[in-house]
Amino acid sequence: MTTIVKKRFKVDGLNCTACAILIDGELENTEGVKCASTNYAKAECEVEFDETKVEEKDIKKIIESLGYTVNLDDNR
């Protein structure tokens, strides 16, 4: 059974659209991630993913491996 959820992560260290494109590309190449949309001006990344294939901690780890600091935005 597929369980698609949408989560928003706060991402510190974004400087330009190239940073956002890098994150989106890495996430969208991850099995279980349906789509990713990073907005450097808002310093956030919204990700739709299948919880049965990838977990929040995995998404955070991918973004952090690119050199950014990540926090889940629990308010949205």
C-alpha cells in the first residue's frame, strides 16, 4: 500500500536557486520521493514521498549530505 505524505523541511544555508535545484535533483532521484520543491528565499523544502519506501530521517540525511542544515517545520 502506498502512503504518500507531504512534509516541509526548514533548510539553512541556501544561497541561490542553484542550491534549490541541487537539493530537488538529489531528492527526486531517491526511490520513494514523488516530488521535491525547494525555495531558497523561504529557506524551505517541501517533499512528497511514500512513507513505506523512504523516511523523514532519510530525506534529512540526503539534504544534510549536500552541506545544509535541516529542521522539520512542524507548523505546516
